[in-house]
Amino acid sequence: MKKAFVICGVTLIFAGNSVFAQTDAKAKTILESVTKKVNSLKSLKANFELKLTGGKGGKVTDSKKGTISLKGQKYHVQLSGQEIICDTKNVWNYNVDAKEVTISKFNPDEQSISPAKLLTNFYDKEYTYKYIAERKEAGKPVDVIELSPIDKSKQVSKIELMVDKGSSMIVGGNIWSKNGNKTQYIISKITPNAPIADNYFEWDQKSHPGVESNDMR
């Protein structure tokens, strides 16, 4: 179950007209407002919390908190005992306890759902979507949109996004897997246009003495 918490990355993929044709108009308008807002930002920082629910009792079996920094397609995720950095060419996955960093090539097509994706316009040609309802989350009104994978072989069965009506930012979501697990994302303290140096999205081996590198590129 802990594999569900591996933060696999971020991708900015825009939906095409053929996708819009098979989704409802209200959901399309809201998601396009998210696209417009995200594209207007030079950078972004936010806190997030993950909660994994599974089993017959539907209890939370694991939870983690972390921070995410974005600059274009570059990202830097920090979790307890884990750090993931991407400069759009390489991905560094640092295991603090093991003192090991695994390096792989960045491939947005292989990225799974993550807090980074939930902050952006990650919906693409692989999903259809529809407007569900308006709710209140943390005292604020949000629009709820449901996404369904077109490819039924995907492990994800359904995704629910919550878009803040005031800011047009995705502030949370739920992901249901075919194995019965549900992962909840709660995104908070979003800081648009936060000052972030470009080298924050690069691995610095000198500042990590004794860390073993496992190069998978």
C-alpha cells in the first residue's frame, strides 16, 4: 500500500478538442479556468497531505504530509524520509534513511497521479470528465469534477477533483483504485509566484556526502 504514496511527478498536458466533445460543458469551463490560472504563474509552492484508505473497514491505513514546489514542469517534492526532484530531464528520488538516490530519465507519459498533477491541468486525452456538485471544503465553496479513464485497463477507476471557486486552483481530490483503496489529497497554503531558484530543481551531490547514487538512465 505504501507504493501508493510514491510521488511520481508532474506533467502539464492540455486536453484536445476531441476530448472536450465527450465531456460536459460546465466541467470543461472549470478545468479551462484552472489551465489559464496555472499558465499565468511563474512558480508555485504548496503543502499537501495524503491519506490512504483501504480494507473492509474503510479506515485510514497510512498518511503523509509534505511540500511541493513547481516551476513550469520542474518540481521538488519533500516528504518525511523522501525527497524527489525533477529538472524535466532527470528525476532524483532520494531515500533519506537508506542514504541512496535513484536517478532516472523524466518521462511524463509514465507519471501517475500525484499532488503535483492535482495542482495543474493534468486532465488529458486519457480521461473524460463531468461536473458533480458544489461543496464546501475547509469553509470554502469548491466545484467537484469527476474524471473517468477511457482506458479501462488502468488501475485507477475514478478521480474526483475539487476546484476552489474563488482561486480556480485545485485544492484536493480523491483517487479510487480497482484494488479497493482510496487516496485522498488535501492541498493547502498555496503560494503563487513564490521566489524559487532554478538550482532548487537539481540534485546537488556535494551537499549530500555519503549518499550512494543508483543511476537508472
